[in-house]
Amino acid sequence: MLESMQVVPVRILPCYFMKLDSTMRRLAFVLTVALAVSISLWPTPAFGQSAPALLADIGDQHTPRQLLGAPVANFVEMGGLLYFLGDDGVHGQELWVTDGTPSGTRLVRDICPGYCWSRWNSELVVMNEVLYFTASDGIHNRELWRSDGTRDGTWMVADLAELRWSDPQWLTVVGDRLFFAARADRQVGQELFVSDGTTAGTRKLSPTGAGLGPLSEPSHLVALGDRLFFVASDPAHGREPWVSDGTDAGTVLVDDLVAGPEGSSLRYAGSLGRRRAVLVHRGQVLFATIDALWVSDGTKAGTARIDLGSPAQFVGSFFVFAGEVYFQARTAGLGAELWVSDGTQAGTELVADIEPGEMSSWADPLAVLGDRLYLAATTEGLGRELWRTAGRGSGAELVRDLNPGPASGMYWSSNSGALPCTSGDQFLFFGQDGVSGGEPWITDGTSEGTKALGDLDPGPNSSAPYGADFGCAFLDSYWIFQATDPTLGREYFRSDGTAPGTQLLVDLDFQTSSLRQSYSLMFGASVAAQGRIFFEAQDSAHGNELWVSDGTAQGTHLVMDLFPGAESGVGAYSGLTAKLWFHDELYFAASDGVRGQELWATDGSEAGTRLVQDLEPGPIDSYPQDFVLYQDRLAFATSNAVWATDGKSAPVQLAVGFLPLGLTPAEELLYFMADCQVQVYDADAGSVVRLAVPDLAVPDTPVPTLGVSFCPHSLTLADAGRQVDVAGGRRSDHLRLFFVNETSAEGGELWVYDRLAGGSRMVRDIYPGEATSMRLDSEPDEPDEALIARLDSRVLLLADDGAHGTELWLSDGSEAGTVLLKDVNPGPASSRPRFLTPAPGGAYFVASDGSHGRELWWSDGTAAGTRMVADLAPGGDNSMPRWLTVVGDELYFSATDGHSGVELWRYRPGSPGPARVADLNPGSGASTPRLLTPFDNGLFFFATDGELGFEPWMLRLERGQGESGLMRSLPR
């Protein structure tokens, strides 16, 4: 058995290498120098296995990460350091810290181990030198966390939502208390919570005053002295202003501005971020209703309405300047312009009608330099440009027409998110001059002192970050902000206020990668067929396209550049491409740039790659997906129909329906979900039948607008009969279809379609009443999941009965035979089982018993046989198993032992426990294996070695075969 092995890596060159430009050829030749490294492996089992071999370094250039919903900066300073959210391409979106230098920029903690997102655009706030934020560790969904800036000092404060996630928002510090809105009960909306930073000191606030509460959907939380001001709803008053001192008795209604349950239409006003929709100044809070400005000291007597001369249609963007509050308001006859108020009716007036008449300048206060307030404002002749005002009674003047003429110079994203960063007598913003796109600019308030800090994305492209909250900060002597580099993508930069001093702070996502990542990080499936495996990958020359490999470096190559050039042919829109091998061809969805996403087939060669049919002629997408084998045909779904083809003639339409999904074949029957109902196509009859199910949870809503959660899902067949002779062979005489269906009376529960019994029925109302017992919850970059797994004639399922949390259940299709198999995490807390994976004799899943972290479990369908396989990350730490993949009688998965990062592991039943296959990214680095696919007595997967991005790897399992080590080699 090998205890370690020496590896000589050789930089690989794609077989289409000559298509690359000269820069890439020079780079590739330089990197052919051999470099010896040593990697320690866990003992190799007797059944034989080589080390994983890198098949190809397809990601030949850094591909910019332009992810919709990419991590926002949301900078917060604490202890002289700047904390922010970052994604390095290996760990997912996590908490980072910087001292303003590249060497001082580091990950605080990989809260959700491996490539998963522990945060989703979380707020960062500081209380008593501790940072608070929202995160998910993979066991618990989005909950409240805290950090002192160290790994060990970063931990979850409280798990408020045992059943799903609490998703804390509006984190607001008032003295030594933290207030926030969160969901503790999935049947109720957000409620108001308070915390002192400890688990015991975190609780929900419930008003005790007569006729008050319960509160729902609190928002616009701000500190008003030693109390919290916020907006919330209760049954008697509707949406109105409230205050709280952190106790139930001290949580009271300020005023019922519009009497009765209708509410006063307090709203999210302000175009420059939600924190500017409510402002506290001189012991008073200013806020807006739909038609007026209001001021309050937190009492009913101290709450007054300020009229703006005519009903206001918009009030917001509050900003303090020269001891008064400036804001944007839209009124009849004036449009949206700049106003000022001292908190009284008499002291509230228009500052300037920058765009005269009914047209709007949408003047947004940006920053203060000296005795001037600077604005972004729009006029018909100049576009949106930089203006300034000396305040009340002085009007406004143009600072500079950055983009001469009617085109706008103020880059819009900089005016819809966090405010520009001010330091001394300058501030940073994003502007555009008509030659360059949106780029970082700096101004000292004069026309001559307003200048660009460089063209970070050269030419007309914009380096300016997109989205609502780009964020920037000033630390020590540098501005720190996000921008887009054409090679590196969206990264963090720093500037000393000069063009030469504006440079990359850190290439956070530093690795080149061939693995395409879309918004939700879904990936096209890898498909093994006749000694080859087909997969998606991208390089800078071809975009995301179809690749093929025979399991060797020499046999790994691009099939065809379907969409010529750098555009993506496969997964170009959805990021998820279905594939299936059928009659010596791989069928898949792709676009050639002329037609939309349509049905293609290939034998693995460029010459043998063809368009099967343009189902939606022209550039319109038909979105072929959900490929299955049915009656010796290939069946698949498009956006509005179910189709089948024999591979020789054109596809024929079997059924029409909105969003058909979950195609499940069973002899002559093809089950699927369409029009939000379970349907079945009978090949013998040539017709479609809709199964009889009650009305959905929202019966009056048109089908196209229904959310997937309201539609049947998780279709799973189980054989409850015996094999009988039929024409052409044998088949079961009693196949049943299990699925999850949601109704208005019972919520989402387990259903079964029993053909012999003549219809469909609910098996059991596991969570009694309207509550849902079976719900799919997913996070970015998660593998496919199932709520139901077949086990002989029965099924295993993940369900919540309201008393035990979500746990593992067993069902034989009867109400009495549907039982809780094991309460893995005893009591009302959930073990949060995920990734239910059938295997011979049972199923694997991932869960936490409350004492150990998130670990690998196994069940054979009995309570005694439901057990934790191993505690890989000892104690309460999470090993975070993912991508559970059965190969023969073995299980392969990605996980961490708490010492090394997330790596590839294997488990063979009967062995002492799982063993790590290899430490591909040595030490604490994570290789984060994903997309594990059984292939040719081996395992194909994507992983990163810390030097390269996510690239294809192959693990051979035959004794004495395969690569002799971790090799990087391609044809010479």
C-alpha cells in the first residue's frame, strides 16, 4: 500500500492549442518546466486504486467572474481592520479581513467548508468590538453569527429557525443590544428579535400592551437614542411606526397614523439604499409615508406630519448637511428635486429645482466636502452629472459635465448603492467620460480637481461594479473598493487618490478554472458512455462547450466549438445542460448562436456533431432538458411540451404543458409534472392522463405564475408487486409512484399514485394541518437533492412532523406504514438530513445528531440500522459531506476532517470508516471535489489543486492500472 508518492507535474496543453493567441502559447511553453512536489495519501485499500490524475488544464486564462448576485463588499471597520465578504473561487462567499495591504488580506473562517456560500449579501455590523452578520454553516441555514476576527472566535449566536432558516436582516446596534428581523417559524413572517451577543440573550420581542401585536415584517430599524425605532405591522393597526427598549413591555406603537388595520403605507423610500429611507437627527427620526414627510421623537405627542405643499409621491435619500436634513421629494409641478428640513413645517422648503418644471432631476445627496453638499442630478441637456449646493436658499451648480453633452457622466450604479467614500477634502465615486466606461473617479469639489483614477477595464467597458451595494471604504491612507478587471474579473482594489496609485489590492479569485459557474452554480451533468465521458468546460477561446475524455490526458479534448468564438454553446443561458447517451450518440442542449438552445447529438467527434431539430425555429430557445430512456426512445422536455425520438426520425410531441419536469418512465408509462400537476403518458393508448389531485395551495392563481414549491415534485417509483410475463418479456404488476404534492388543506405531503387502486391519494398528513412536512431547500453550489429514495417496495423520505424537526422516515404506501424511522437529533430540533442517496441495501444521507457536526449517515430501513458512518471532523465541527456518489459497493464524496480542507473521500461498507483518497490541495487548502461521476471502473470529477482552478480529474480503481501519480500531462 502506498503511504506517499512522488509526483512530477507537467503543464498540459490542449490539443487545440494552436488556436490560442501568441500570449497564451508563450505562457504555456514557459509552464512546461517540471516541478516536483510530494503529496501524502491515506493508505490505499487492497481492492486497488491509483491516485487521482489531472486530465486537462482547460482554464487556460482567468475567466472573469461576472456572477449575478456576486458578493458585495459591505465593508465594516473594526479594530483598525476592514472586514468584507469575498469569494476566492475555492471557499465560496465567506468573511475576509484586510489591513489595506495584499499580504494582510486573509480569510477569517471557512464557515461553510469548501465551495459553498456561508452568506447571501449579509449585513456586517459591529457591537462592542464584535462583528455580527448572517451566515450558513451547512448544518444551519442563514442564522446570526459573530466574530472577533479570529477563526475560533467566529461562531453562531443562535439557531432561531429549527425548520428552515431565520435569515436575520436589518441588523441594528442600540447601545449594547443588537436588534434584527428574523423568521423563527416558517408559518410566520419576520418578527423582531434582540440579542446581547449570547445564545441565552437572544430572543423574540412580543408587545404586551393592550391591543398590541403580534408584530410582523419589521423593517427600517434605526437607533433613536437608547431605543429602537422601526416600522412593523400588527393585526389591529397595519403597518405603522414602533419603538422598543429591548423588552416586551417597552415595545410599543408610536402612533396609528392611519387609524385601523389598513396601515399608513409606510414604505421603503430612498433611491440610495434602504438605510437612507429613515434618518435620525438631533433626537428625532425622519421617515416617509406615501404622501408626506414625518418627524417623530418616538412618542405619539412628538410625531408630526410635514406637508410639502402638494401630495408627495416619493420622499427619501435623507442626508445630514450643515445641521439640517436634505432629501429628495417628488411633488406635483416640480418633479423629484432636492429639499431641506429642520424638522418643522416652517423650516421645510425646496432647495433647487435643478430640472425646471414637472421634469425630475432625481437629485441624490452624495457627500459633503467643506461647506458644500455634492449631488448626482439629471437634466435633459447634460444627463446625470455631478452638482453641488451651499444649502438652503443657495440653489445648485454644476461641478463638471463628466460626459459632455446629454449623455450621463455619473455611473448609475454608484448612485443606487452605498454612498461614495469621503476622506478629508476628497471623495471617491464612479463616473464615465464617454470614452471609458464607468470607472473610479475622485474629486476635491472643483472641476479641475475632478479626475479619473484610471481606466481599469480599458475602452468603453465599465470596471464599475454593478448591483445595488457596491461598497467602498477608506482605511489608513487608501480607498478600498470593488471594480472589474478584464482579466481577473470583479476584484478588490485600493487607491491613494492618484491614477498610478490605483492598483489591485488582492486577486481574491486567483485561479483559472474550466468549470463554468452560473448564478445558482448549477452545472451540466457529466455523462459516461462506451469508455468515454462527456462534460462541460470553458476556456477563453471557446467559451463553455462540450468536451470528451477517455480517462487519459491524451484522450481529453473539445468536441466542437458549437457557438464559434468565446461565446458559450452549451449552458449559455441556463447554466444547466441535460445530457443522455442514446443509440451511440450523446444528446444534449446547445446553441450555435443562430438558433437558441435546441436538441443536438454527437458521437464524440466534430464531424459527428449535429443539430437534431430546431424545435423553436430561429433564435428562440426550446430548452431541451430532463432526458430519459422510454420505450426504446429518448424522451425529453422543453419549456412547453414532452417529446420523444427514436434517433432516426424527427422528435414527436407526446404531450403539451407548461414547464414539464421530472420525467419518470415505467414500462409503457411516462410520468411527469406539467401545468403544476402530475401527469402520465400511456404509450399503448397514445394519450395523457392527469392524476386526480385536489386543488393546489393557490387554486385561483394562473399556472404560469405558481412557484415550484406549490407544484408536485420528487417523483419516485417503487415496485410493490411481482414480475409477471408480458409480451416481449417480464415486468412488475404493481409499480407505484410516490411524490410530494401541496394542497391548501394539508400543505406539502407524501402522495402515491397506485395504478391498481385506480388513482392518487395522500399517504399521510405527516405535519397535521396546513403545514408542509416535505420541502426542498437548496443553497448555491449544492448537488441535486431528493426528498424520497426507493428502498425495495418501500421508500425512505425526509419529512417534518412538527414535533421532531426534519428527520428520516419510512413508508410502505399506507398511512399506518408511514413512520418516523429515527429521530437522529432527539427532540424538536431537526437533524436537517440532506443528500439522500440510494445504495445497495439502503441509502446514505448527511445529518447532525446535535452532538456531532454534519456527518455521513447510513440507513438500511430499520431504526437499528440507521447510524452515523463516522465522525470525520471530531466533536461539533462539520465534515460537510457532499456529492455523495455510489460506485459499485463504495461511496465517494467530498468532505473535510477539520485539518485538511475539503477533499475526496471514499467509504467501503465493512471497513473501519471512510478514508481520504488524496490531499489534492495540500494542508488546509480545499480541493473541493464536485460533479463526481462514475466512469469506466473509475471516478471522474472536478477539483482544484490550489494552483489551478477547477479542472477535470480522473481516479482509476483497477488494480495495477491507471496513472502512477498526480500527473499533469497532455499530448506533446
